[in-house]
Amino acid sequence: MTQTLAGGFAALELHPAVLTAIAAVGYEEPSPIQSQSIPVILAGHDMIGQAQTGTGKTAAFALPLLSRLDPARREPQILILTPTRELALQVAAAFERYSCEMGGVKVVAVYGGAPMGPQLKALRQGAQIIVATPGRLCDHLRRDEKLLGSVAHLVLDEADEMLKLGFMEDIEFIFEALPESRQTVLFSATLPASIRAIAERNLKSPKHVKIAAKTQTVERIEQAHLMVHADQKPVSVLRLLEVEQFDALIAFVRTKQATLDMAELLERHGYRASALNGDMPQAQRERVIEALKDGSLDIVVATDVAARGLDVPRITHVLNIDMPYDPESYVHRIGRTGRAGRTGRALLLVTPRERRMLQVIERVTGQKVGEIRLPDAETVLEARLQRLANSLRPLLEGADEARGSVCRELCQRLDCTPELLAAALLARQTQGQALDLEGVRREQPLTPAAARERSERPERGERTERSGEPRTRRPLEPLTEGRVRCRTALGKRDGVAAKNLLGAIINEGQLAREAIGRIQVRETFSLIELPEEGLERLLGRLKETRVAGKALRLRRYHED
Ligand code: AMP
């Protein structure tokens, strides 16, 4: 597989293996916080970075620190402190992803609520990167005060959150256990006095990095957001497009792969759509933009980089499928519509984790981004009928002269009424698209709340203990130590059985049978227990795997 190394990253002098990993993940260009922080961290300076989740801050410290890591030294070199277990797991997974081409890099996540034994074992087995919550790390330190003696780089991630959770003392205790000579990087969304005091005491002449957020007027553009869960994005996009009256639309996603996947999905649903990303040769990109201008394309799914400077007056809608990194790029994106004094509409999909970013956007733009709901079945049906009527209206004129006699002839041959003939022709024309309320309801994508409810509900045919009792979530079996649960959206309804999943993971994941734990195949998804160690690499090997003809797309499953 050939991957082009993204120009913006290549210029940052990161380790070649890190660059290869970034190219594989599909990042095109460093986000603003990344292009500012990476050179500072690579140069070994202490740093204070003001950035929040969603800006790409994890890679902003992970990429340069990995580039300075010596995989041959099998002792802790990098320590990341995070406020929560979830963030620790997420950051650890990011480090695994970005280091998967380096060889010999081991990451351990250390957090409360899990047994100390395996964490200690991983620490002793030469992990070079520790991602920890402060409380649990202090427990380990009390048992082994030399634990952090070899750490050369410390990152405090979401420092303001850590202080809010009362970790001040623990953090000071950890500082004491670290070598004086270490590099310290502090990331925080806000910089209250308490954070500045910590920085004052523990950082050496830190450089400050902050993304400038200029207020810009976006008054001509009507903005709205829709709350969705990440895995509901494709269906939600399809729903929105059915009811939005757009001329041309540009949709933004974060990776090149996502531009391709989304454009393909839209094409399959009958839209004239194309991807636009930095991997496409210049000439091809220009053809896409020309096609959008002259009306032979209606939707372009782009990354920020590829859409830079795009000026197509026909664009009436901007759809932010993935959140932008910062308010500036949001303003930039939505400025693709409302060109030349026209009005435009900008829609933003927000996952629950990204709520805060939405508030920042509202603050910086000085405008409220109101909430919309997913269109209900009635609205969708009405839109479908309206579209159908609009497309047929111009055909009525002169139809009787041109085709009336054939129509009568066919009714006679088929011994049917003109209504029945029209209905049959319509069925062919609309190709299985539901045109009745029940049918549309059946296609309805799930709202986040309904999706949660459904996943907690026992499946049909499964008995609750006493009928009439409120149904509760089926408890999951406790996990064996060292194993984690992964989820795929393939289940019984896709014709998948446990043995198919097992075979695929053994063959394509190159995993021994014994390494795989319980496999639970449910109606609409399956859960599989897999070894935590090397999980990112395993998921990488299974990236293209298909089971029963469908993409497996295995992901780590977080149970809370
Ligand atoms: P973070 O702010 O670290 O939580 O990152 C937010 C999301 O942005 C994560 O899903 C990252 O995988 C993604 N991301 C980080 N850097 C880039 C980049 N340069 N290009 C595209 N996506 C990125």
C-alpha cells in the first residue's frame, strides 16, 4: 500500500516511522495546535498549550515525543497524566496508533478501578510510555518510589480538569518523583491562577502556544447543530439531506478515507457526489470543483485542506459531518456558503463529547448555533412526495399526446386500470424507496437516546425475568485480566455467526485461538474479547477485513 506523506507533517521533522503512521491514519495536514506545538516540543522546550479536546492536541504532544523516544531503552521515558480513565485509554490508544511503525514501543495505561497487578507487570516489562490518572500513579509510586526515575518527558493533559477533580496534591507528589532534567508540557483549555501557579513552580521558561481565535462575522449564514452519536453519522446525514433544500452542498470530514467513504455512500443513495482530498491529483481536484460549479455534481465531501479557497456561488449548504479543530476553521468552512452576498445554511453534527467545542464556537463567533432534531418520518415522507411531484410536473405537459395511446393499449393488454399501471411504473422509478409512513418509519435512523435504549433492550425472543418488569441492560460477563471487549456492528441480521468472526480474526489478525475470549453475537452487533496488549496493531491488521461480505470495523468497546 503506498501512502503519500502529508506535506505539512513532513516539514515538521518528525520521526519517519511516525510520519508513516500518520499517513496511514489519513491525516492530511497538522491542525493549528499541532503545527505550533510540534517544533517547540521537538526542540525540548517546556510548553504551555491552551487547547481543548477536538483540536488535535493529543497528536500535538504524542507525535514529537514519540519522535524523541528511544525504543531500545526498555524503561519509562514518557509520562502523560490525564484527569480520567477514559482519556487515559484514549491517549494510550493514540500513542499505540502513532507508534505502530516504530517497533518495540510499549504503552501502558494506569488508572483506578482496575487491578494493580497487570499494570505493575506491564510497567516492569519495559513499557516506555505511561498514561496515567494521578491518583492511581501515586499508589504505584508509594510501592516503588524509583518508578519514574527514567522519565524524560512529562505531559499534563487537561490540567484544569485535573485540578477540578482535586488532583493537585497527587500531581505535586508526582513532580517530586520525576527527574529535575525532564521536559514538561502542560495542556489546558483554560489558564486559571491555580494552573499558572503550578506552571510557575514546575516548568522551566515555558513557551506559550495558543490558537488565535479571531471573531468573524457569519451573519448571513443560518447555523444549526444536530446531536448524534458517531456511529449514527451516516444515517443522520442521509436523513438531513432528504429534507434540506440545497442547490450545491459541501460536506466536511476529517480524513481522506472519510471523504471517500461518505462520497460513496451518497452516490449509492442516488446523489451526484464526489470526494475532494489532498491525495487526488491537482487536475482531478479541479475537475471536481468545475463539476460542482457547472451543476454536474451537487455534493462534494472534502477535508479542510482540499477545500481551501473553494469559491462556488452555487453552494447553499455546508454540512460539518466532523467537528472542525477550532472556531477559526469552522468560520472558514461555513464561509464556503453565503458567497457574494447570498444567504447560506451551515449544519454541524456534534457528538456528546464535542459539546464543549460547540460552546467555544458559539462564543467566538458571537452567535448561537441552534439545535435541530433529526427529521421525523412525516417530514421525510412529505419531502419525498414533494420531490417526486416536482420531478414529474414538467413531464405532464404533452404526455397524453406522446404516450396516451400506449398507456391505453397497455391497460388493455394487462387488463388493469390506469392507476395500477401508474403505480407499477412508479414502483420501478422509485426503486424500493419507501413512500408510505410505515415504510419510512422503518428506515428511521436512531436518535442517540433511541440507540442507547435499543442497545440496552433485550432482543426479540429473549425473555425478561418477569414480563411487565422494566427491562434492564443485560450485564456483561466480567473480563479476564489482560482482555478487553471489542465491538462490531455486524450481528445475526447480517448472517454472522461466532465461527465466522473467530475465523476472520485468527486468519487476518494473525492471532492464536487461545488469545480470543468470549464472542457474543447479538442481533445488530457482536462483542468479542481480545487481548489488550497490541490491540491497536491487531485492529490495524483487521482494518480491511470483511465478514459475510461486510466490513468488520472492529472497535474497542467502552462499557460505561
Ligand atoms: P484530540 O483533540 O486530540 O482529542 O483529537 C481530536 C480528533 O482529531 C481525534 O479523533 C484525532 O484522531 C483527530 N486528529 C488529530 N489530528 C488530526 C489531523 N492532523 N488531521 C485529521 N484528524 C486529526
